[in-house]
Amino acid sequence: MPDCFEILNKDLAGRIGRLRTPHGAVETPALMPVVNPHLRLIEPADLQRMGAEMLITNSYIISQDPELKEFAEDHGVHRLLGFDGPIMTDSGAFQLSVYGDIDVQPLEILEFQRSIGSDISVPLDIPTPPDVSRTRAEAELAETEQRLTEARDHWDDGGPLLAGPIQGSKYPELRFAAARRVRELGFDLCPIGAVVPLMEAYRYSDLVDVVAASKKGLGPAAPVHLFGAGHPMMFALAAALGCDLFDSAAYALYARDDRYLTARGTLHLEDLRYLPCCCEVCKDRSPEDLSKDPDKMELLARHNIAVSLAEMREVRQSIWEGSLWELVERRCRSHPRILDGLRALASHAKWIEELDPVSRSTCFYLGPESAVRPEVLRYSTRIERIELSGRVLVAEPGVDEEGYDQVLWFSPPFGPYPKELAETAPLNSEVPKASDEAGLFEAHANLRRLMEANPAATFELRLEDPPGWGEGTEKVKR
């Protein structure tokens, strides 16, 4: 683990951490509002008062403005922005992705970031879009890795932190290899880059695969920044994958188009009859009041950043209490395409289970995706530890238990368990009265595993016939 990062609490692949920088420590997951040096809808000092612990700005934009450049070199980026907390600076890679070329050399912009007192500096990488050929993705990744090697050799440890962006387009194996190389080079922070097009197109399934591949290549210790992830509805999903830093230009960009952010999606001001928020902007205003206000754009930006920062605090609390999965499910059911992201997350369930703490509070079963949450998978790998003999009854709680040597209760998605463990985790989980097919399937698969692990026992099942329960039940008495 980098010396600058300490993990304090974990849930799923997510964690609460402490990232130490020259201008103080930041608790993660954290949202960094993007501040454009030329256009500040909200002054950085106000962002700090609203709860922002850290900002991100663009060193390339500063370097291209003679007045800003001179001031930043003389007085530092913190005084330029009027912010005394940590500031991360980007290198101009976004402009490179838009314009195809920028008039600056990689080591030149990196040294400029150091000269203006950036807390976290980012080398000038090549952001490769999602839908390019593998040949192009490999070529641009090779160029990025050469620049990262030069940057790491050029950088002195012990001062500002150095970020190592991970590229590779939408190809998981390239992302994995790129992340492994960033880890080997020893960067302080590991941003996952060029994912904004996936988020803009609501391709959350692809986004999950890209992040998961990168995280697997990095290992569990490195702090991770998800570049361009600024919409509150996807913070929980990204945090569950192990992302620690997020940056938001959305709070300002959306305000210019009268778009109103919520944790369940984006609303248009003209479509609102009520403002569904109690922040300082919304609590005493109607949508009509807000629409007519001469400071509408700034007020919308203030609401947008307030709801984004509040959602990040919600994510932290969920990690702290061990309920991040429940928050992810609630948020992902707000839109069909982000629900695709939840299902992609489920495809990485085994990896997440390996990172998830064993001890936690009571979990909630909220739908089919819950059938692969870590507690369920972990139970299925351990059920064979239950040793049985003689006549064994497997039934729902409340049946007549006389005449049996051992009694197991049955509850989807876990399946059979000794009734003495009913109040212990994870068997004390809250589940719906009516089970869904995914939960039933997992429960009956566990029952079969248990029966096969105890060939000397005779089982009697007082259950409804499970879906697909056919051959292999000769030993079962009904």
C-alpha cells in the first residue's frame, strides 16, 4: 500500500480511507469539484464551506493563460484558486482527447504542476476512447506507459503525490496489464482514465468491467481515482468496485442547461412542480422561483454540488455500517442502464467476496442480484462444513420436528442451516416472504451440496418442489 494511503474500513471492494497530501489528509471516498480557472460558478472557498475537502483543476488551462500562469508560478495554485485544502491538477489529457494535439510536452506540463504547488500531479497520458480497434488501443497504451515511466523516473518522492493513469480503452485485459504496470512503477494514486464516454452513453456494464479489470491489476491497496465520475447516482456502484476519488464538472455543466441532479438521476428544471431537496437552494424556493432568479445558474450549481457531496457522505456511511450493497441496489434500480451495471457487478461477485469483510451487520435481500452478494457466496462455499448423520429433517421453521436426529431450517437464498444458527450472521438476514427464482436456485444448490457432502445421512425434505430439482434425489424421503 502506498505510504500516503491508509484504509480505515471496508465493505465489498469499497473502503473508507485516508489519503495524505502536502495540504492535509482527505477522507475517502471523496468528491473533488472541478474548478475551471476561467469560469467559477461557485468560488472554491464556498465549495470548501459546503463540504468539499479537495478540488481538481486543469494545469494546462492555467499554463496557456499568461496572467494565470505567472500568478500560479509566483504564488501557487492554492492562492490562485483561493482554496487551502488539497488540490489535484490534470495535465491536459482531456484537451488532447478533444483536439487531438496540444502544444505542451509531457515532462514540461508535469514540471509545471510541481512548480505551482499541486498536491497530486498527473502525467500527460493518451486517453483512448472506448470503441477503437485493439491495435490503436495497444499503440496508445504503449505511448502512455512510456510517458509514465519517464514521469516516474523524473519525480522525486517525499513531496507532491504522483498519479499514474490507467488506459486501455474498453479491453479488460489491456486495462489489467496497464494497472499492473502502474502498480509496478509505484505511483501514489491510480486514476482510471477515458471512461467519460462510457458514462455519457450510459454504458455502465462496460464501465464496471473496465474498473474491475483495472482494480484486479492494481491489487486491493492502491488508492483509485475514477476520472470524470461526477453524477451522484453512480457513486455507490463505483465505490463498491473500490474507487476512492471522484471528480465532478457535472455540477456546473448541468446547471448551464437547467439540469437538476438527484441521486436517482437527472431532472430538468422545466419539468419540476416541486424541488425534491432540502438544501439551502431548494428549501425555500419553488421551481418557478428558481427559473426566474437572475442567479439561476449559480443556484443550480450549488444545489448540484450539495446533493453530490451529500451522496458521497451516504456512501461513506453505508461502507461504515456494512450496507453498501443495499445502497448500490437502490441506486442502480433508478435507471435500466445502471441496472445493467449492477448485473455486471454481480458477474465479478467472486472477486468482490474475496475482498469483503466477513463480519458485518444484518444484510437485506432486495432482489435477484442479492443472490450473488458476498454473504450468500461465502455461505455456499462453507455449507459442506456441516456434518450430519442419521435422520435429517430439512424444513421451513415451525414444522413438527419430533423423531429426527438433526433438524435444519431452510430459507432462500442460503438454503439449509442448523436452527441453532438462526440468529447469527448471515442467516439472520432480512429476506422477502416470497422468494424469487434466483434466491430459490441458490438455496436448493446449497441443499444439494450439503446432501452430497453427507452421504451417510438420510434426508427428509418438507419443502415445495424446487425448480429443476430432478435426478440425484434417490436418498430423499418426502
